[in-house]
Amino acid sequence: MIDRLYARLMSMIAVGRVVASTALGGRGARRLQVRFDGAEIRDDTPLLNAYGFASRPRAGADVVVLFPGGNRAAGFIVATNDRRYQLELADGECAVHDDLGQRVHLTRAGIVIDGGGRQVTVTNTPKVRIESLLEVTGDVRVGARTFNTHTHPETGSSTGSPA
């Protein structure tokens, strides 16, 4: 009896690796295929993300799976981690990031948005409000005009590069 109880308790929590993931497909929680030590593989394991956050872990990411009552047929994923894409953070910092180098990093000095060499787009908002100084390194483009080299049609003068 004690051995059976011990076995069930030991079966309640497991760490595994993602083998594959699926699109949501209207099924609520995202589903992952998970491999545990040895040959145990679980298909269709739901991933429970915190409200307001969404993720689709890549194959090879670590997962923590809970099995209520030790029932290995009814598990769900409560945490994910991918050691291949970790960020170095100072004490108290946090970030949202992906495997491509894109991130929003709440640093001790301020918020850093890094597109990882890709375009950063602000969409579906009537206005972007900046309440303080906007500092831009590089050119600013509005429509087809650029700040550094545009001309004023009414005068024909060029702004040139700012000093």
C-alpha cells in the first residue's frame, strides 16, 4: 500500500522535452507532444499559459507537467523554459523574448524594445503618444518622405542632414 502511494506521488510531477506543438485550432489550450526520460511520450498535452501571455515552445524546450492524482493519462503543462534562448538579466529585470532575438526588456535603466534586426510595427491604434523627448538614431520616414533628406515642394529647399 505504501509503495503504491509512493509511486502515485512520484508520478504527479514530471519534467520533459517538447517534441512537437500544434496550432490552437479552436481547441482552447495549445497542445504539445512531450517526451519524458526513457521512451514515454505523451501526445495532446495541454499547455496552460498565464493570462495575457501566449507562447508556442519550439521542439527541444523543457516543460513541467502536472498529473493530478498521479494519472499519467491526464497531465497538463504548467511551465516551459528553453535554455538555448536565455537572456542575461540583472536582479529585478524581466523580458518577453523569442528565439529570433526579438525582445521587450524591462531594464533597471528603462524599457528596451529590440526587433532583433526585424521591423517593429505599432498597429490598430488611433494615436501614439510620447510624453517626453523622442530620440532617434538614424532617419525618420513618414510615408515616402524621410526627415534627413526630404525637400519642401513650396520652396524647393532640401533639409539635408541635421547638424
